[in-house]
Amino acid sequence: DGSTGATEEAMSGDETIAIGFSQVGAESGWRAANTKSIQDTLTAENGFDLSFSDAQQKQENQIQAIRSYIAQGVDVIAFSPVVETGWDPVLQEAKSAGIPVILTDRAVDSEDDTLYESFIGSDFVLEGEMAGEWAAEQYDGEGYKVVELQGTTGSAPAIDRKEGFGSAIEGTDLEIIDSQTGNFTRTEGKQVMEGFLQKYDDIDLVFAHNDDMGLGAIEAIEAAGLTPGEDIKIITIDAVKDGMTALSEGKINYIVECNPLLGPDLAEIAQKVVAGEEVEKRIVVKDEAFDQEAATEALPTREY
Ligand code: GYE
């Protein structure tokens, strides 16, 4: 009857979770897929009222967004920190306001782990190690020169992927002859690779911290009259559609996956946190790796 319906409506109204999400930016295909996953999951239909903001890869914009979510009095704040350090003051403000914080994708470097409830994301060190192990297998007995395109300086994936790769090739004949940031974008990846190609004529392999920078490197290599995937091998991380397409065409040689579909885990953890339930402090997303054949097979059903 009518009154029951009204009660149900009032109840579901009460349960709507106001969530503020501060995204890193729109720097890559991975980021676009991550944003879509979050926006498609944190919907009114699923009981969320989402405020979303894009920080354009600037920490000050993220701090400002988090402060405005605190002022709005949302039920929960989630964000993907562009860099690792410098978050304690604003996280302390959220804590004082009684608003729980969930980290997605990237970690913060803080000694106080009571400043957030949970961190959902991939193990970037492991991704770097997987990339390094594959690179080490490419060694042809003649010394092997590697250039590295790093992600955004100070970001968790750039720090951890560099570390993982470095430790996996330690003690091998692979040598990282140069390493610079391309800020996770195609444009900067291309620019940095152009510089490397002018400086060195003996590059064997490019390790790019994401697909987009690898795709930029392909453009630079082709413009220099070389064949990507043959004259210079390329390994990247992410496995988004454009990267997987280049892999299936043989322009990239190997990709370690980083799953961007974090929306469903975030929704679940946010519901639990708001309901006062215990949640796991660290939720590790599992990743695979692809060679040309596996990419060709996976592409038709790939979601992102
Ligand atoms: O690899 C890159 C994006 O934080 C895991 O950020 C993410 C990284 C991803 O720009 O493409």
C-alpha cells in the first residue's frame, strides 16, 4: 500500500551515500577507463550521490577538491593521489570532520595509516618486476641498452615500477642508459623518446611506465625511420585497447596489465565504511601480462 511505499522510499533516501571523488586527471587511456568505471558504478541507481572532480595532474587541485568535499559534509571521500607525499594535513582535516577516506589506484606515503580506511589498487612494484623479467629474457648475449620513460615524478606507479624493473634486471647484462619522465602522456612520451633517439644510436629496448608513453615512443621511432618492435623493442604497462592493438600489430612487444576497473571494489568498500563495518586496509588488484598472440586473442572482448 501507499504508506509502505513511502517508507521504503524514505529508507532508500536515507541510505544514499554522498561520495566525493578526486581524480588525478585525464592523462591516459588507463585514466579514462578508470573514470568510466567509477562513474558507471557510483550511480544513483546503486545508491550513490557522486561528486566528481578532475585535478589535471595537480596536487593543489586535489587538496582543494578534498577540502570542498569536507565542507559539503559528504559521507565518504575517495581519491587517487597524484603524488605520494604531502597529504597528511588535508587527510587530518577529513579525519577531524569524521569523514572516512578511501584511496584508489595510487598510494600515499604517510606514517599515519589511520588517515585512510582502505587502499584499493594494483601492486606496481610487481608490475615493474614482471616487465623487468621479460626484458631480461630479451638479452642476446651482446649487452643490452634500455631507456626508461617514467610516469609522473613522485607518483606511486612511477616510483614503484622503476624500483620493480630495476630489481628484476639487477645482475643481468641489461643497462638502463637513460631514464626521464614523460608524465604518463603520449605527447611527452614522444618528446622524451625523440631526445633519446638524438642522443643514442644503440637503444635496444624502451621500458615505458604506461601504454600511452609507449605509443608516443612508437611515433618517435617511426619518425626516425626505425621499426618499433623490431629495431627497438618496447615493453609497457596498462594493457588498454590502444596499447593492446599496437601489441597485436607487433609495434609493442609485451605489456604488463594494470586493471583500471576499480569502481565495483570502491562501491563495496564505501558501503561498508559508511555502515561502520570493518574493511581490509589493502585490496590488491590482480594483473596479467600479454604477448602479441595473447593480445590478439584478448582484444575482441576487451572492456577497456
Ligand atoms: O598506469 C597510467 C595512468 O596510476 C596506475 O596512471 C595508474 C597509472 C597508469 O596515467 O596510465
